[in-house]
Amino acid sequence: MTSLSESDAGSSARPTMRHVAKLAGVAVKTVSRVVNGEPNVAPETARRVLDAARALDYQPDPHAGNLRRSDRRTRTLGLLVSSVDNPFAGAVHRAVEDVAVEHGVAVFASSLDDDPEREREAVAAFLRRRVDGLILTTASTNQAYLEPELRRGTPVVFVDREPRGVETDAVVSDNFGGAARAAEHLLARGHRRFAYLGDLHSLQTARHRRRGFLEALDHAGIPVADVPVIEDLHDPERAREALLRLLDGPNPPTAVFSSQNLVTVGALRALRERGRHRDTALVGFDDVELADLLEPGLTVVAQHPEDLGRIAAERVFAKLNGDGSPSQRIVVSTTLIARGSGEIPPSGM
Amino acid sequence: MTSLSESDAGSSARPTMRHVAKLAGVAVKTVSRVVNGEPNVAPETARRVLDAARALDYQPDPHAGNLRRSDRRTRTLGLLVSSVDNPFAGAVHRAVEDVAVEHGVAVFASSLDDDPEREREAVAAFLRRRVDGLILTTASTNQAYLEPELRRGTPVVFVDREPRGVETDAVVSDNFGGAARAAEHLLARGHRRFAYLGDLHSLQTARHRRRGFLEALDHAGIPVADVPVIEDLHDPERAREALLRLLDGPNPPTAVFSSQNLVTVGALRALRERGRHRDTALVGFDDVELADLLEPGLTVVAQHPEDLGRIAAERVFAKLNGDGSPSQRIVVSTTLIARGSGEIPPSGM
DNA sequence: TCAGATTCTGACAACGATGTCACGATTTGG
DNA sequence: CCAAATCGTGACATCGTTGTCAGAATCTGA
């Protein structure tokens, strides 16, 4: 028994097609046709249906429709980033959202805190919800667990970090080139004593940046084995402590490269604390808000998270629209922005 | 006809309960019982079902279940903020997400760019998707359009800005008190010539901050009519230009209050540009990354977006769990953080 | 004018799951 | 040892919607 007739007036229950059909005096299928703009409905009938729908404030249930419909799209996208509370991720997110809204698609976002286990859980949660596609800043070293889903045809695109163990698209910054560019910039000012402050060694991007930086030094004839390489710095505090130790050591660097924005913040604090910020060069990877207002201004290798996000989202939609081209690896170049801190010459010169 | 029997091996189609039931040699209802941990299934049967489910990599479709299930929850939440690419919103988002994951709920986020029309569209899009609740930094002046949805029992909680035209919960910063506190802080240093740089007058929070600041000045006997109040500054560039005009004018302020973080950034730039950053006091509303590394350090009235987000999310879940208490307006206090710029005494003293 | 095409409409099954109920097999208790 | 309660299981209707098909009404053209 259906309660269609009862409490029709002030009913707070959500109206369905059957309510609309009853009010308009037609069959549900006709309501369906009108609501979906299918052809072959008499104008007079359509008007009655629309009036009824409006009167009841009817909103079709997309999940019910999906169940029956052939294409089976939820018009939903999953985005997995290190943390939504993080400027880089925020910019990626915004770019993804902008592309998604154009396609009438809503975005689920989830923070991973660079924890592989959270990644697995979050991906599973999104797939259970049947997202149409996934954009993923992976935190794990191997993503073979995505294989069954990829075989089912779900588009997955990696941003910022590249996949391992699965064959799919990736959109990444030129980490190697950007870090090399930073090294060259410092070398050109005559520096010979460097320090490298790195993010978690488990992150592929961190390893690329390290390699880019060190290889450029090597090319310039710097004995790389002597360069202090401090890694696994994931927050400002750890980075600060690491740099303080170097500054207080026997042979402090004249030029510092910090491989990520939180690390850069820690490095800035350490330099201030020792009053070395005007005579020690610093280049950070990734741009930072207010970098131009510091004294000296902060020189950075800026990434372009908006481009990463936009391109990744466009790839997802291309795949959803049947683009079957083989997996691509799209590299977005970086931009060195000189603001002062990277142009400081070696002290004692 | 169902294709249950065909291509069972390397099938890439998503398996359903029927596939599992067939493989386990039981009825779908039994699979349902096992998957949902319902009682009264023989251990041996349960094992067979679980084996089959695992073999097929079966994942239940929550949308289909929802259709029939009584509680009708999508385990989904909609969050609407000014822009996901904005540190304040990012912090709110992260806090909301943390509460949501504890409840097994995923979060849709959408950026409004403070555009009322986008708000309407985004809210409609989320409601069509049947989110269980809505957390909203409204961009519109009146939200009566939410009335029907509220009557249906959908929990809606406002963050950062208060509702108008609807009766529902809100979690906001103490905008009035925070701005007043900033005024008192500056007055205590002996300032008499102030300037107020404000956000869009259409935003309620902006009006509260303005009122808080000016009333505190008034209490102190400052002729408020003479205080330049520049409003509708929504980005750094406009704020910069506005403050430059004041600084170049006949009677420049000795103390500036900027009512929002983008405005603060513009104000900082203007002060730098005129070389007035060491003799003009500045207090900003809302904290800013790296504020401690500027020279002088930036004094701010910090909000606590993590608290706003967390409390808002907790209210949503309380309501979902049947909390029927009347609408609350929860005020989160602000914290003045003195870092230097706000402690500059009036020049010429 | 009438056969055939076209337009409009609705009955019914189906999507993938769960709620209800009924039935046979076991267990319990007096 | 038998009636009653409990356990294990499956058939069937149902959630809100759309795909299929068929039938009635209208239109077309010779």
C-alpha cells in the first residue's frame, strides 16, 4: 500500500515521480519524459506535469535513475590530496573543481596526510560511492591495488606524483628540472658550500628534486659527497632544527635549498633565529604566500598547481568521453622567481 | 534475461549480489545478510558467501541499498565555502572532513566566490545528490530558499556567517569583539588617527567587524565621523590602492585596521611601497601564513577556523542523530596575536 | 476514404539492494 | 516426547527511476 493519498498537503516527505504523476493525472513514465526533456509529449501534458512538479517542489533522485539508466554515471569525482588544508592542494582542488562544474560534476575531496593506509581507505570509500573518476596525489609507493578498478574502466589520473605498479596517466611538475634550475641559480652567484633540506625520502617527488639538485651541482664540479643532504623533514619544526644544526656546525652552508614549502618555512625561521637571513642564500621549491614581503624576498621555484589540477581533470573527462589513448605522463614546467634570498652572494666574498 | 552466466571469468563488469549469490549457491537475501552482518546465518554459509564475494571483488552499491533502506542516508555532506583555494576555507574544510570521516561520511566541497547565484546552484546540486547535511558559508543576503529543505529535516549549519530568513544553527567568529579588541589594542598605544579597510559591505561579517572597530573608537572618544572607512575591498590590489591613497593624503593614519586577510596583504604592500611599515601600526583580522617572519611581525586578530569547522560538523551530526534542540548561534572567540606591527606607537610621539 | 506512418501515452519489467513474511529444520522446556 | 520457540533460508514486493513495447489517437498522402 502506498501512502500517496495521505497527508498530501503539508507533507514534509520528499515527493517522487508518483506524486507528480498523480497530481498531473498522468503516468509516471510521462513525468519521466517531461523531466528529462524526451520528445513526443503533448505541450498541454508537459505543462500540467511541470506545474505539478513545481507545486510539489519535486527534485528527481539521480541515484534511482542511475540504477536503471544505461550510462551509470554518478557525476561525481574523487580527489585525494595530502591535505585540503594546504595551499598547494587547495590550488589543485580549485582547478579540478572548476573543470568539474563545467561538466556538472561534483567533487569529493579527501586528505591523506601522506599516509598509505589512509589512501587505501579513502580510495575504497570513493569507489564504493561509485565516483566516475579519481584524481590522486598518491601517498603510497605502489598502487597496484587500483588494477581491478582500472580494468573496470574507471579513469584514474595521478597528480603531482607518478604511479607505480599501474599503468595510467600522470600530471606532474618538472621536479628534477626545477631543482636543477635552483642549483644553477645558486652556482651562478658563486656558491660552493650548499645544503639540501628534503622532504620524506619515501616520496618520489622528493627523490626527483634531490637528484635534480645534486646532479646539477655535480655537473658544476662540486664534490657532491660533501653536500649535507638532510631528508625526511616534513614540517617546519623539523626543518628548522636541521638547519640550525648545520648553521651551528663547523662549516655552515652559504646556500640552502629547501625542497618543499613547509621545509622552506622552517629554514626561514632558522636563518632568522641565527641572524643569517641576509648572508645565507635560500631557494625554496614551491611558492609561498607573502614571499615577496619578506626581507629579503624569498626566491622560489614555483610550481603551477592550477595547471596540474586543470590538466588532470581534463584528462579524466577525456577518458570518460571515450578517449582511449595510451597512458601519458604530462610534465608541467616550473618557474624560478627571484625575489632576493636566492641572489645573496656567498658570505666572505 | 540476465547475463549472469556469460563471461563470468575475466568479466570487467561490476559484480552484484546476484553474482555472489550464484557463486556461493545461496539466495541474494542471504548474501545481503552476510554482507551487512545480520544475525542468523550459519557460519558455514557465511564463509561460502564471503569467499565468493572476495573472489569476485564484490563491493555493495550503497545507492541501490539506500533506495530500499529506511534511513535513507547517503553518508555524504555538502560544504560550501568562498573558495577551497583559500587558507581560511581550507582549515574549515579540514576540520569538517576530520569529523566526517569518523562518521564514515564523505564531503563534497564547492567554491562560491561569494557569488549568491553560485550559492543557489551549488546548494541545489548538493541537494539533488541527497547530501545528508549542509555546511554553508553563505554568500547571499537571505537564505529563505532553504526553508523547504529545512522542513524536510535536512540539517543545515552556517559557518562564519549567520543565516537570514531561515532559522537554523550558526557557528561564527566573534567578529564584533575581535575588531573591538584590535581597536583597543591600538588605542592603548596612543593612536588617534585611524583608518579602516573593509571587505565587501554586503558581507555580514564585514559589517560586524566595522561596527566593532568603530564602536570601540567611539567609546574612547575618537570622533568616528573623521575615521576613513574604505569598504568593498575584496582583493589585495584594491586594498593596496586604497591605502596608498590614504598614505599620500593630507592626514595619513598612524594606525590601520584591515578586516580580512587578502586586505591585509594589500595593506602590507602599500606600507612597504611607501616605506611606512615601520612607523604605521597595522592590525589585520584573520591570521596569515608567515606573519611572524615579516619585519615587523604582523599583529593579527586570529580566528580559529578549525574550531568553526569542527563545531559546525558536530552540530550537523548531532542533528542527524535526532538532536532537536532549538537553533543555536555559537560564537568562537578570537585571539589577538601581537607580533610587532600592532605595537608601533604613533609616529611623531 | 483508407492504409500506413507518426505521435502520444501508459503498463510493465528491470536496475541492485533490503524489508517482510513464510516455511522447514532445530532446539528448547515442561 | 511433543508443543512452542528459535534458527536458517529463500521468495517476493519494493525503493524511485528509466528502457521496452504495445496500443490508441492523430496525421499523412494517394
